[in-house]
Amino acid sequence: MAKKILTKREKEVFELLVKNNSTVDIAEKLGISEKTVRNHISNSMQKLGVKGRAGAVVELLKIGEISL
């Protein structure tokens, strides 16, 4: 199995993102600020070497880090 790339929180953010939650929804559900949500997404994209949320989701699905 592939090495885990994301932190637990980054993974939680993307799991909510693929369920069509907005940044505001994710922030409310996780009890964090919208800026923190955006930071988690940005950090994840950087780790994955992709541009954009969609690219990150595709990559995370490919490596089995998240599922639909």
C-alpha cells in the first residue's frame, strides 16, 4: 500500500470536499476557520504536485488516499 501523504486533517478536508461540501461547510463541520481549510487544501496540492482542487482529488483517488 502506498505511503500516506496527507495528514489526518488534510484527508478529512478532502473527504468532505469530494462530498460536495463548500469551504464554509467544511470549516463548520470541522470547527476550524475557512482560512485553515484553504491552507489544508493548498498544502495538500503542494504535497501532491498538482494545481487545483480537482487535480488533487484525482491524484488522491488514484493513490487510494480517499474514496468516493
